[in-house]
Amino acid sequence: MEPWLGKFTVAGQHLTILNLSVDSWARSFGSELYATASQATQAEGLEKKYQEHNVHVEMFDPEEVIEIMKSRLEAFLGRRRQLAEVSCQFFTLRVNTPRILKESLENSYNVFHEVDRSVINDLTSKDFYRFVNAKSCLNRHHIDPLLVNSSLDIQYTPNPNFLNLPVNIEKSAVHVPTPVYSREPELLSEIIWTESLDEIFKARRAREFFAASWQYFCSQRGFMRFYPASPWFYDDAQTCLDMYDCRNSEWYIDAATHAKNIVILLDVSGSMLGQRYEIAKQTIEMIMETLTENDFFNILAFSDEPRFVLPCFRGRLVQATIRNKKLLRAKLDNITSEGIANYPAALKMAFEVVIEARETQKSAGCHSAIMLITDGATDTYEDIFNHYNKDKSIRFFSYLIGDDVTEFREVRWMACYNRGYFAHISNLADVQEKVQSYITIMSRPVAERNHTQPVWTGAYFDQLGHILVATVAFPVIANESFRGVVGASALITELQQMAPSYMLGANAYSFIVDNNGYVVHHPQLRSLHMGKPKPHYNSMDIMELEVLADNALDNGTVETPVDYDNQLRRYLADGISSKGLQAKMSQNVLMAMDGADSLRRVYTQKNVYFHRGIKNTLMTLALAVPEEAVYRIETPNGDASPYQRINCAQFEYLIHRLLLDMEVTSDMEFLWAQKGQIDQSKGIHMVFLATHSGLTRFLTTDLDDILYQPEMDEEANNTDSAEIIMSNKYLYVPFATRYPRALDEVFYKRALQFVNGEFVFDVKTDQYLYIRNGSQRYPMAKDRKTLIVSAARAVFARDGRGHTAPASVVGIEMLYTSFEEMMYNASQRLCRPRSSVRCYLLDEHGYVVYASIPAGSDESFRYLGEFFGGLKVEAPVNGAIERFLMRQMVDKFVYRELLYVDFQELCLNLNLYSSAERLLTVDKLFSAIDFTAAQLFQPFLLVARLLVWIARSFVHFVIELKPWIALFAMFRSVSPYTPTFRDTQEGLPCDKASSFYLLNNDFRGPVMLAQGKQMCSSSIVGDSFAQVVYCNLHAYVTRIQRTNMVLLVYSSDGNQCDDELCKQYFSAHSVPWGFHLVYNASDKVIHPSKCMLTSRYRRSPSVCYTVEDDVYNEGSIGSLFSLLRMCKHPLIGNLFYVRLLCF
């Protein structure tokens, strides 16, 4: 036994000596580590430089700062608004329209009227029309000669103002949805008419706006003209799949219509079985695709009795978020068509829900409608409509499903009598265009009142750049009719730049919220999952991102669920200024860091909130400022650009601060290279600094025998090395590439959490540096490779009163093998692999920075960066001792436990949603056939319908000569085809919680965690233990001074510690770790037994008009003449194919 370990077996006084020995190791290691890092970074010298340059610390007023940010944001958004407004004037020709716009408009009108529709598709004519078609893919199975020759070829050039995407700033491009024929003469005529928009797009951008901003015009016919021209992003590049239709975009819907209340009535009686139900599902998908977060809706299925598709949503309308739409769509796959349609009960329930929502849900939409999806009705139920909808304030839309239906009079009457319209959807190809027609009806109030006020959307992923944007849109009203929508986008990152964190103190940040309380921008927002937008990326509530710190779990449930009626949330949704409030809102929150798809670190801070509404928008800007973070560096006055005639007033503070940082740090590279004398013996290969203004400086040095990629040895097996080089896995990534954003990087934010000059250490487990073959310089390196350890320290400017402001962060990167050797020497060579002493260095969250684990290179590296309380090392007892010691550190207040609830999670398999997909099985096939046979006993009408269906199916069978395919096609489920519902495997939103552990920064140590014999006991039987084993365990923990680390040393003596009973005992006394599902944290759970759906306060997005204001409500609605005149018979040509308007 080693002499040092002998002290474990001696009584009291020797334990004290051991305690002091561990503390001595920590002091020795910490002193050497701090001296090495300080000398290399010249941190103290940099602080003196800020003093030498007379840098002053000022206390800023957040109310004044947010006022400046608000003005900038309003000016920025105002310019985007002007981009769209000028395009809108192109169509309306207002009195104050600029001359160039009038001339363009007059020319375009002349061209529009002079277009010869008969020759624009004649390939032999000189008037054959070509336009810049954004879609380059053609149908590979059927090549239309017109489509092959229809597009103009232009050159695209990567443009840094447009995310470096290939664009052409001289032209706009046209996108036509897949179901719309791009060579239809009337469509081409309108495309020709809007060609003059190019001059407007270019002129406005050239004069005033060079930054990234796509400009759009979306016609009610479906095509979209956008500038600048760029190739189209397909939903699936391999198959050229394109499901985009600009008429379904949020900016189009919000500008074209007011907020809506929609009840979808779905007929699920027996006659809807099979293909009809599949068409009905696609119709509902298309309807939901046209709803935005400003709309409210629900789905009511009916046969014998009406029932809400999702029990948790019963009796109310829910907001049309992506999440809610996906939930309801998933439930449609579980519904079986059976029974007889009970129209009276269904109509009554639908009207009652709409009326109640209008009266009690004050935050619901303006205009109400019921949409019936059915294959026919036997009555008009006029008495029900007269009772519930006498004033015709609720529009009624009818969709008749199936190409063999013969009864349309009743459902057509329902629509026409209630100011709606009627459409016959024969097959899946009809769905998109037939559903789109209802937008024309709902846009009538906008057109009649010439309501051309701008509408700002929330954040969404744009199809052109695949990046988060917000869009301002205007409805286009020409000749008192709605023609489409124009819009201009603004990148969310640009909005963020209008309210930058460099104007604030340490750990303060800005965010933007819309009228729904949803986040437009927030530093905690994680919009993507595995590279794809999450289903709820644009409907994350602000109270779900400002995660409360004072929370706990009680029997698996959260003690403090989200309060959606919080006063702060109301202020933010309403855009109320905090300036006039006597007391500012504040709360303790948890800030999460590290990783877009994983959460590793949380810190606590008490935020005070300041907020302002943004003029002419529905957005609110807010600042979250920790109580102590109201100090910043004062910048000198002067011209920010004395040598250039550029208006830099908007970024004046940033430029002054950047110039100051450049001056103060100008000779840091010299100091690093000369005075710092980077010590190669300590393995330091790089020194860096990052300032609060965004400046980054770094100096690298080539270490002897260190390579950035594995060396190829001709005499050795180089398979592993070749794989690493080819895959780039574990290869070193240059510092500037890894950390391009300075103060937004995790290392910067972590350093600011330690204000007393501590170095924050971290180990990079995803990158190796490689040691030259035959080198003897790094004896502790394994397999000729080493990881990288980084250390960063915050540098603060100080005034004479003790106030500090963040100035910069300095740091080093060093070899892990050198770091390991320093620990080995400091511990008197006892912290080493294959020693009975186990040593760990843990960071402020309990993650392993160093471990003396007896294992090979890859295995020992595998434990680095892992949570100490969740380790599963092979010996002893599979890491159970480590987990037990973590519990001891929490109990002895070395670490404190924090509960973080992640409201942005996705769950793939949730029983709480009750949404299993409907599978096609033989049993289901035969049950469907039996059910159909049973229906033969129903009235004659149903028998006739069945015979028609059988005959039609038999005809298809004969034509296709594929009987098995035809049979199964009658019952198969059609996959979702709209963009929102296409990916069914991405999961649904849910809430998960995990405990995190944060180092008590006042902890110094040493502290004894285990002393001598540790009793491992099984469950208690009566008054005695069933079984007892003693494990001789000694453990101590102490702080590595002036760092973020603690040193934990333990030794277990004897085979008893490896006993299965001890393993169970230690595991039972461990800390909770890892995310798991929680059911009551928010209102996401919709399982009937756990439903917590709440009404969230919101600001109404638009002005609502009463039904009395609608001119279409005047006249003799019920007259037979009106019905015959306005509701054409379906056999009267193409009028029915496009749309049937009723009042």
C-alpha cells in the first residue's frame, strides 16, 4: 500500500493531515495554473491599460438606452415599410405617387390591356412571352414544350447583402405554385402587368436600402414576383418537390384578411369512408395552412353525434399555432367513418362554439366562419340558420367531396344563404385552388374599406433565404377589388442589431415580443432541431423563455407552472412603456448556455425589465437587465467617421467603443510575444482576447512536435488517421472560425459570471492535436494525441468607487497532456491512472475537466466533459461512488441544485398526445368491408351511393389491371402534402425538466465527503437491516483558488466497495440528472386526464368591423333570384371550377 494511502487507516489526526494534503495539492496546482495563465494573457496588464487610457465607468439608465434602441428599430422598420408601401402604390396610383411610379404604372396598364392572349403561348410567334422562372426543375415524366421554353436565362452572383446567396439584382423572378399552370393566358397577362415592378424594386433599394431585404408581390392567382431574383429552394431537391404557395404565407394571410374564428365541420358518416375521407383530410390541411397565429379554430367531427377531434380542445377555439394545427391533423388519422350524419346537432354545436368564442374569448378573431366538409346533406336546416345566424354575421362555406356526388343543392344553399361560397372538390388535385377561394371572400372587408394599413408578421423561416425574418405587408386594392399582397422582409438578426448587448452591462440582453406574447427574438430561443424548424419555433411564449429560477419538482410535477396571465406578459403583449410604471417588473430567471440542441449550463440572475411598444407594428422591445449590471464603459465624444462622409450616427456608440478597444489593446500581441513569453513547456499554443465591442485578437505559437492533423506513418497502420483526415472529425478548428462573434460566444458569457478575476477552464472534447511520431516531449499523452484545455478570464474596467464594467475577456488554449502533467506533479504523482487514488477536477457545473481514470486514451477522454453525478466508469461499482459523492457535495453546499424546465423540447412518442398513426391492416380492411355491408340496411339513398362507388371502383380496376392496388387504394391513408404537415416524424412540442448543479462561488474547502467505513445496506425489514456491507471510502473536495474548478480526491479500500449491494446503495443516494418529461409545466399537454389548456392574453392584431358595415349583407339574401344569380349550377362551365361566390 502506498504511504499516503496508509493515512486512511489511521485515526483522527491523520485524517486531518490528509485533508490538508489534498488542500495543499489544490493550492500548488492552482497557483501554478493561475500564474501560467496570467503571465500568458497579461490580464492584469490589460486592466492597467484601461486605467492608463482614463477609461471611465458610467452608470447608464436602461430607460434612456431602450428609448435609443426603440428609435433605431422604428427607423429601420420604417424603411422596410416604405419598400413595401411604394410597391403597393404601384397598384393604387395615389395622388402623391412619385413620377417614376406613375409612368411605370401607366405603361404597365397599357401593356396589360394590349396583351394578345392568343399569341403569348404561340412558340412560333415573336410575342411568345418568357419570364424569369425561379423554378429550374421540370417534370421529368412529361415535358411540356411551352414550359421548356418559358423561362428567361439570367446569371446569378453571390451577394454578401443577401447572405451570400446567388442573386440577380437587375431582375425579379416569378414563382408559380405546382398546382397552377404557369402558361395559363390570364395568369401570364398578370405576370406581364407586374413586370414594371422591377423598376420600383430596384429604384427604392438603390436610393435608400442596400441591406438584405426581399421584396414580394403575391397575386391572388397564386404567382409570386420577388426581388432580387434567385434560384428556388425546393422542399426536396432530389425530386424537385415544391409545395410553396405564397397565398398560404403568413404575410399574405394577415394582410388579406382580418383575424378569423373558424370551426371546421367534418362529416365522418359511413358514406365518407375511403377516398372521400382522404380528400377531406387534405382539404382540412389546406384550410389550416391558410391560418396564422392571429386566427382561432377547431375541428368538429360528426356522424351520429358531434364531437371535437381533440377532447382537450372541446368547447372552445384554439390559436392556430403550428403546434395546435399539427396536433389536430394527427388526430384525424384516428377517426373512423361510420354511422349517419346528424346535421342538426353538429350545426347547433358549431354555432354555439363560434358565438361563445365571440362573446367570452375577448382575444379571439374578428370575423367568424363555419366550414362544412361533406359528401352531401338531405336538408337545408333553414330553421337552425335562422335561429343562430339571423344577421348573417357568421359566414358559411361548403366543400362537397367526391367526383360521384349528385346532391349539391342543400349544401350549396347553406353557403349562399350565409354569405359564404360553395365548392365541389372532386379529387386531390382540386384541393388547393378550391380552398384558396375562401380567402377572396374573407378579404372583402379589406377591399371595400380600402384598408391598406401595413401588417407586420412575427418571426418565420423565409422560403427564399431559409432564415428567420419578419415581413411587412400591404393588401393591394385596385378598382375596389383585392388583387394580392406586397411585402418586404427584415432579417431577425438585423432587428437584433438595432438593440445590441454591447450597449448594456454584463449579462443584460434585449428581446422582442409580438402581440400574442410570442417571441420574435430572444437569446434563449432555439428555433431549429437537427437543422429543421421546430413545430413551435414561432409560437414560443415569452414566459416560457424567461425560465423561473425558483422552481422545484414535487412527485414529478412542477411546483410553479407558467403563469400566462403574468402582468409582465400583459405589458409586453400590449406594448406598454415601462417608463411610466412606478415599480419595474422583476423576477429571478435561469439563463441556459452551451449548444443549440443541448443544454449543459445554467446560471441564475435577477432581471429587471424595461419595455417599449414599436410604433406602427405589433411588436414590443424589451431589456432584461440584472440589478447589478447598470454600469458600462463611457465612450468619448467625437465624430465617429471623420475621414468618410458616411452617416454612422446609428452605430456611434459601437464605433467609439471599438476605437477605444483597438487603442487600448493595440500592443497586446507584442506583450504576449515578448513580456508574456508564452511558455511552451506548459503546452500553451494560443492566447486570445475578445472585447465587449466585438473585437477579437489572438496569437498562436507553433509548439514543438505538435501537429494539427495526424501524421501518416508509412510503416504503421494509418486507417484511423486517414479516416480522421477525410471526415474532419476531431481535427483542430482555428480559433477565429470557432468563435466569430466575441461577446456572443459561450466562453465570453461564462467568464462574465466570475467577477473576481477567476479563470474559467473547459476541456474541448471534440478536437485533437497530434504529436509527431517519435517525440518524447509529452510523456503523458496517449496514442500520440491530446485534447485542448481552454481558460478564459473577464477583464473589468473599474472606477474609484468600486464600480465595474465589462471590458473584455482574455484566455489561453493549452494541451490537455500538459494540464494533466501539472496535476500529476502537484499531487506528488499520486493522481495518475492505475492508482488506487481517484482524482477529479470539476467545473462550476460539475462537469469533468480532468480525471485520473485507469483506462486507454479514448476511454479516459470519454469521461471528460461528462457530468460527475452521472458517470458510469467501469470500476469501482460502475461509477456509483461518483454519483454518491455528488450527492454529498450538494448536501454540504459545495454545489446547489437548480431545476431548469425546457419548454422548447420535442417528443417523438407521446402517450400524452394520444396520436398514433392509423395503419392499414387486413383486420381494418375487412372491418371496413363488413361495415359497408351493414350499411346496406340503411335507407335507399345510401344504397344508391354505395352502388355508384362500387361501380366506379370496378371501372378503375378494369382500366388499371391491378386489382390488389385498386382494392387497397379504397382504404389507404394519403400522406400529408402541405409544407406544415409533411414531416410527421419531427415530434411534437413538450416540456422537459432537469436538475443542474451550480458551484457555490463562496466555497473554499476543504470538505470531507466520506470518512472511513461506509455502510451499504439493503431495504429495512422490521427493526433490522436485511443485509449490510461496509465499504472503506475516504473522499475530500476543495476549491482550486481563482478558478472555476474544485478538486475531488477519493480512495476506496477493499473488495466490499465493488459489491452489488454497495452499488445499489450508492446509486440510491445519488442526485437526479437528465431531462425527463413533466406534465404540468405549461399548457402543452393535451391528454384528457392532464389537460391544462388556458386562455392566453393577447392584443388584437387588427380593427374589427361589425356585420352591419359589410355591404354584401344588404339586399334580399333569401330570394330565389339571388340564389340562382350568385350560386351557379356546377354544370355551368368553368365559373364553378374557379370559385362560386355568394354575397
